[in-house]
Amino acid sequence: MRYRLILPLAVLLAALLAVPAAQAKPRVGLSEQNPAMFSQPSWAKLKLKRVRYIVSWDYAKRGFDRTEVFNFLTAAHAAGQDVLVEFNARRGCFTGTRYKKTKACRAPSASAYKKAVRGFRAQYPYVKTFAPWNEVNHVSQPTYRKPGLAATYYKAMKSVCKRCTVMAADVLDSSNVTTYLRAFQRATKGKGRIWGLHNYKDVNRRQNKGIRSVSAVTKGQIWLTETGGFVQFKSSGFSYSPKRAAARTKYMFSLARKYKRVTRIYVYRWFGERRSARFDAGLVGPNGGSRPGLTQFRKSIKGLPR
């Protein structure tokens, strides 16, 4: 009698395990730098459990950086968030057109990077989800045109935090994404299983070139780590339009549903900017007032896991 019960349970378990992970619905979070988000009633109603936060790799060297990081992560932890932390170039090293060659902006060595990660982990042990470096293939970062360096940081992060969830490479959907990822994988011997993508171009131009490119040269999960509809992006020809941003938010989720390898979406960002700003992708206004994008976001996340 006992064996009759065990056999059906075993068959059921095997069937469940056989379902491809790619069929899972993507989990949703927000990418934000302002801890005031956690005190917003409209944010609390969404019941999100994930947030992405960018940290200068050498934040510990400057008091204002330490304070900002402490305030955000403390608030996020109190709000029960699983924080995806992405290390980034030192603030001020990118001029808007080029990356500075000063000593302060120099890319860290593997040992300096490890030391910085260990220091961060000692202070914030509850953070266990990481991208070793933000937007590695963009000119604003010292890893630009240096996939081997990005691979070094990935391997360093994996060695320092063995039980952490560590993304392989986090890339922007620019023209160099395919060649960069191929070189990165050669340097890591194809060990990466989570890939981050900032697919603004796909979302706002209603295409799928970026996500197709990443899908073609990688295996494993794809996280849309920075994405969203432009309220405005003046230098790219997007004039102020909250209504267009909402429509692009809807497209963003339809794109994620189409590509089943997408397992997480971090929408950038919660707070918007003033009309005079160059870039704005906020779901709410600078003072927290609701926008059409937030209404669409609420509709789009119905039925998705938090």
C-alpha cells in the first residue's frame, strides 16, 4: 500500500521537474536610486519584492557615497526587498561623451575589486544578488571594449560570494552587444547562466533586435535589468509624452512574454524628472504624482509573480 502512494507522487514530481524553467513568468521589480520610493503609498500597493540599485565600486572611500548607499539599502531591507546590486564606475568619471583617464577613474585591479566586494558584503550581508559591473559594453564604463576585464570582475565576484546569485554580464542593447558577449564567454569559458540586458531601444522603438541578439549568443536566463518607456529623451528624439511612455510600457511586457528566457524585469524608474530634464522614464512624477505609465504598469503586472 505504501509503495502505491509513493510511485504516483514520484511520477508527479518528475513531471513537475521536467517543465522547462523558461516557461515561468518573469518576476517584476523596480530600478531606483531614491529611498523615498519605499514610503510612497502607491509603491506599497504594488507589493513588489525586488529592487535594483547601482553602487560605485569604490563608494566606501567617500562619505556622501557611503551615506547614500546606507540610506537606500537600509530602507530597502526594512521594506523586505531582494536587492540586485550592480557595481559601477566612480561617479563623475564619465563626461557624457568619454570616460576620464584620471587615476581616480582607473579600473580596479582584481584584488582591489575583491577587497571592495568583501567590504560591501561585510556591511550588507543580506544583499545576495549581484551584477559584477553595470552596463559593461557602454562607453561610460572602464569595461567598454574590454570584455576580458568584465570577465575578471565576474570571476572575482563568484569567488568572493560563492552562495550569491551572480549575473554574468549586464549589457546595453547597442551595436557591439553580440561581439562583446562572445568575447566575454570565451574569457569565462561559457560559465555564465544569467545575463542582464538594458533594452530601452527595443522597448521605445517597438522592436526586438537587442533581445534577439542576446538570445542568439547566450544560454540561460535573461534579466531585463534596466528597461522602461521614455517619458522624454531629448538627445534621442523622444519629446515629452507620458502617454507614449505608457504605451511602451505595455509593449515592454508583451516583449518579455514573447521571449520565455526572460525571468526578471526591473523597470527604470519610479521617480520621474522635471520637464527641463534630458532623460525621464519615471512611472510617477518628480513629486510622486501618478502618471499613465504607472496605471499601465499595474495592469501589466497582474498575474505575474512578485
